[in-house]
Amino acid sequence: MPELGCPVDSNSEESIEVEVFPDRPDLLSHETIARASRAFLSTSEVGVSLPVSQGEIKLSIASELKDVRPIVMGAVVRGVDTGSNLEERENFIQTLMDHQEKLHMTLGRRRKFASIGVHDLSSLKPPLRATTVPSNFSFIPLACSEEMTIERILEEHPKGAEYSHLMEGMDRFPVILDSEDRVLSFPPIINGSHTTVNASTEDFFIDVTGWDIRACESCLLLVCLSMSERGGIVESIELSGSNVEGVRVPNGGARKHRVPESLIRKILGLGLGSDELSRAISKMGGKLERSQTVTDGPNERGRWADCVVGEIEHIISMPRWRSDIMHPVDVVEDIAIGFGFENLPEILSKTHLDAIPLVSSNLDRRFGESMRACGLQEVQSLTLSNERDQFEIVRWPQEQGMALISNPITSDHTVLRQYILPSLLRLLAANRHHELPQRVYELGTVVKGFRNSQRGAWTCAEVGSGFTSSKGIAQALLRDLGAGDKDVEFTPTEPGHGPWITGRGSHILVKGKRIGEFGEIAPEVSGGFGIKSPIQAGEIDLEEVGFLVPDPVS
């Protein structure tokens, strides 16, 4: 069994189990993986294009769809061999539905980027039109026997409730109608009932709608390809509208990629002759069109993938449904798979690249070094927390835009945290039976206003330390982060604000702006976490520090 860029988990006389990674959606159906296997095993010529004949069906697209669901495509496939008996035909319908849902989850990003509708062509009356309707518009949805309004479908129908979030904020909704105003599809939610595919269906109409044109085109081609592998004849349809007048879809032609010879040598460490390169790429369903000297492009190389004048480049065609091929490097990866990783030379890379650290990584590194210099150990806790730990016990205010978990598995994990210190206190509580001192810190992510930001926090459970120790850590940290003494100010926290003992808590101000707090934890707060030992702690907003303090490294 070929690798095809994905591992074979098991292989017996009766079955083969293959794990398909999300970057190869062209392997998500029986038919398409069989086609790819034939190419890899060189048992037949599969070609890089999908034959598409010109059909007669037209689909008009209303201009108001541009703000609702702007991309609308379709195709017809006739004469599909769905099986010789009822059992085989029912199995075909099930595999078709499975393929459709797998594409929804991967390329379609849970139907946001693209959604697919498959219909019995004989039940339609062309021409077709895609338009919008109000929420009180009604039709009979798939697997139902009575009409339902759009509003009711989104509230009560299982698919409507699952994907209603994709329709939030809309007062008009997308539908595809035939010439008798019967609903084919209410994308991305549900099809109409009268177009249901059944055991006698051999001619199909496929609609694809969404927001990402590459995902929509790939989904349409892959469904057509799987039916074509069963003997189906793919026909294009004509689109009409403000931006697509006279456009025909689908386009089954291959995409051509320019791959520099130097790029193959740099990545794989060897040069391949035309025959070797042709065999390797044909195993992956591609085709080497020609090798030539570059006559247009830059005279000097800026990026690895640049085709420099005077060098050799390879023109390689890859199937249009291979949406994972986005860069010449992706073609080189396919060449490596087709050639065989085991056949590549065992040599060390001759390419030396100096990484340039991000400014934020300098800040993170200095925070960690300062904490470790103060004798603290790094830990990493979950970004999930709960409202009691985050706000009620520690007495910190809830910021605007708290991210709630829709279906929490446990009451301990109901929100994305806005503060790190409660997570550290929960960690100390879990380790309260171990000996003291326990001195830990964390650099992690919090979510405020539905935006991720970086914060740092520390906490020390130990006898004999208090506010003075906490202030010492804060001063050392600010010095190591590059803040000057003149820019730093400490002011007492208000009584009852935060987890601090009254008179033993302090705000940290840098250039007049609050960036954190530190102090001695009040017994009622530590008791709320089940901790009886004295604790001093602190927390700062590292992103604010990055804005206020110049980076001493750069």
C-alpha cells in the first residue's frame, strides 16, 4: 500500500487502514484515494485534469448574496454507476454523505468556508437562481414532512441549531431555487426535501457555496471527481450575475507551478534527472510538462522559490483539486514522497539560517530568567478556569468580553481565564500536602475582550516571607525587564481589592500606567483555595510592559 504522504496504520488480506491528514482532503473518499493509489503504484495513467463537458443548465446569482454568502458554484454529473443492487446503492449514498461531511469539516471549516449540497437532478426544473429570503420564508427541509420557516429551522432543526451561528446577524438568508421556486438548498444549513438523493438516482446536481473561493472550488471538484471515478460525466453550468457573467464552472484543468531546480537541490540534497523527476511527480498525480531555462524573473535570488534568469526551472502541472499545493515547496514535498524518503541521501544540511527572535520573545525570555534568578520554578497550567476562581475568591473585577465555554465538561473549566494567579493558587492547593517552600511562576495566555494577551505571575508558599519578599521580586523583575527606577512607582491597593491583605498589597505603575499588582495573600483568599500556609504573589501584564519599556536588547 502506498504512503501517499499519509501513514498506513494496518494492512491485512481483508482490509487496509490509512490515516489521512487534514492537508490531503483529496484522499477523503474511496474513489479519490483509489485514484491516488493507482497513480502511486503506476498501475494506470490517471491524468492531472478532470474532463468537463459543457452543459446547458444556468444559475443566476443575486447581487445581495455578496454580503450573505458571496461564492456560489455548481456542477452536473450524469450516469454515475451507484451499484448493481439496492445494497450497493444504499452504501454509495452513505459514502457520498460521509465524503460530503468530511469535506465540510476540513476544507469547509465546519461549513463556514464552504458547504456542499448534492441533489437528484431529475427533481429540478432549470434554470436555477441563488437569492436571499426573509426569516419567515418557508419550505420543507430534508428528512421532514412539513414546511418550516427559516427562523424555525435555525431554532428547531438539528442541523439548523448546529450551524445557526453561521447565520448570526442576518435578516435575509441564502437559498437556491429552481424555475418553479422550489428550494434546492438553504446553505449552509439544509437541502430541500424534494431533491433528496435516493437509490435510483444516477444524475446529480452539486451546489457549493461559501466565503473562500479556493475551498469552494476544491470541494466541488472533489465531489465531481469521486463521481467521475464511478463513470459519471461531469458537465459545467453557466453562472450569471453582477461579477460572474458568462463564467462556467467547474474548471477541471490543472494548475501549473514553476519549480526552480535549485529549490529541489537545496531541500532534497540531490539533483534529479528529467526521467526521475517525471516518475516521482507522476506518482503523486502530477505531470512534468517541461524543463527550461528561465528567461523572465529576477536576476538575483531573493527567496528560495524565486526562478532566477539563466537557471533551470521545471514546469509541473498538479490537479486543481489539490488545494494543499500552494507554493513550490509543496511540489518539492510531493517530489520527495514520490521519489521515496528512503532514497534521499543521508547528508547534513549545507544551508545555514540565522533566526531572528521576535521582540515579544525577548520580553518572555527576560521574564523567565528573572523569575528563575529569584529561585522560582516554571509551571504551565490550563488556560481554562472558572468564574469562582477568577473573580469571586480573588476579588478581582471581571473584564469586558469574557470568553465562556459553550459545553464545559466540568464546572472547573467554564471560562477562558483573565488572570493567571488563580491558576497558580489552584496549583498550590493541589500540592498543599508537600513540604514548603513552594515557589512557582508562569508565563501564559489570558483572554480579555476576546483577545489573547501575555501575562506573567508568581506565587510563593513559604514561612517567613511576606510583602517585603514580594516587593523584592517585583523590583528585580522590573529591573530585568528594562524599566528604570524613575519610571516605576508603587501605590497601595484599595481595601478589599484583589487577593491582598489590607495594607500589604500594591499596584505596579510604569510611566504612570498600572501594569500589575503584588503583595501578601489574605488568609480568606488562600483559605478559599484550601491553602493554610502564608503566600506572597504578584501578576503583571507583559504586553503593557512591552509598550512602555524600550527593549534593552534591540
